[in-house]
Amino acid sequence: MFLCCLTMRLSMIFAVDHLTLRDPLTPILIGLFLRLYHH
């Protein structure tokens, strides 16, 4: 379970990196997602 979570986290970080290079709105979406994720 921990390994699965770690893999998802890593893939998410890579996806975020790729999106951020193209889309300036991505950081805002990530911020909203993290806000929901932590609650």
C-alpha cells in the first residue's frame, strides 16, 4: 500500500512537471487540488 501511494505520488509529480511547462494555470489547479487533498 505504501509503495502504491509512493508510485502515485511520483507519477503525479512528473505529470505536474510536464503540465507546468505548458500550462500556466496548472499551479493554481494544483493548489486547489492540494487544498482539497489535505482536508
